Amino acid sequence: MLSVKQFFTRHTASFFISLTTVSFAAIVANPGYFLGGLFFAGTYATSTALLKHRQKKKVMQLTGITKEEYKHIETQIITANKHIQTLSQNYLRVRSVAAFKQLLEMTRISKNIVKIVKTDPRKFYNVEQFFYAHLPSAVELTDKYTMLSKQPVKDSEIQITLSKTRETLTDLNDTIQIDLKDALSNDIDHLQMEIEFANRSNNRRREQLEWRGDDK
């Protein structure tokens, strides 16, 4: 759940720590290229692991979640990314333009939800059903849909099944859109409060100016 910025920060710091350490060791002991390279690699790996642990700990402190919760949410995000990858592959395989647009939209929304939870792990609890049920169901349905749509023979039963699957995917797409709103609910509430506060401040200022008789 660490960001790309944290990734580059961690590895940049590890590189300079390792380079400084090896340079100092070369001056003191002159270990040679082979041992120096091993020492650099070991220092780099160790410092990267320690910095990553520190970054995770900071995220847990800021968000108020436990180590067990962090690991669980991290696992769910990894699984969700695999599901999203499958969705991406499926919408490239369907032959219907409507189905393609539907799966493309579902994939886009799913990526947004995962991105939001990755940024703020606390929001996972707003959209648990997305991770546990809605996204896995979307993957299962699209897998079956793409399989049936590729069949060379499409009798009435297959056509009916494809039609029902599209309808179910439409409903599921609507549900995932609601999941996105749930993930953003706290931000929306906060923004509405900020707007209300700003409006009250503007109204108060306007009343003061009118009372003073100022033109602006």
C-alpha cells in the first residue's frame, strides 16, 4: 500500500546509504571489487527492507490501523489487482462493442477504488464487499461471458445466457459505481462541510461590508 513516491524515496536513500558505506569500507579495508559488490548489495537490501518497514509503520500510525489489519488490506489489494488484470484481458476479448465499453468502465472504476484504498487504508472498511464479492463476481461473470461469446455455434440457449449475463454485469457495474461513492463518502462529506463553511464566511463578510456601507 506504499505509494510510488515512497518506493523511489526508499530506493534512492538505500542507494546513497550503500554507496557511502562501501566507499568508507574501501578507504578503511580495501575489500576489492567482488567483496565490495557483495557488501554494496547486502547493505542495499538491508537498508531497503528497514526503510520499507519504517514507511509501513508510519502509514499504520497515521491511519490508526494495526499491523494485522495492514497485512490483511495489503493482501486484498494484491488480489484485487490480479482481478482487475483479468478484467482488462477480458474486455479485449469480447466481440460486442457494448460489452467492451461496459467492461472498460468497470475496470476503470475498480482501479479507482483500489487506488483510493491504497492511499487511505481506512477506506477499505467502506468498500469491503467490493473486495470480497463484487469484484470477484465481475471476474467470474466476464470469464464465462467471453468463453460463451467465442463459441462458433450460438443456439437460443447460449444467446439467452449471454443476454442474462450482460444484464447481470450491468447491475454489477452499477453496484461497483456505488462502491466508488462509498469509498469517496468521507471526502464528499468533508468537501461539503468546507463549502458550507466558506459560504457562511462569505455571507458574513458580505453583511459586514453592507453594514459599513462599502461598495466592495
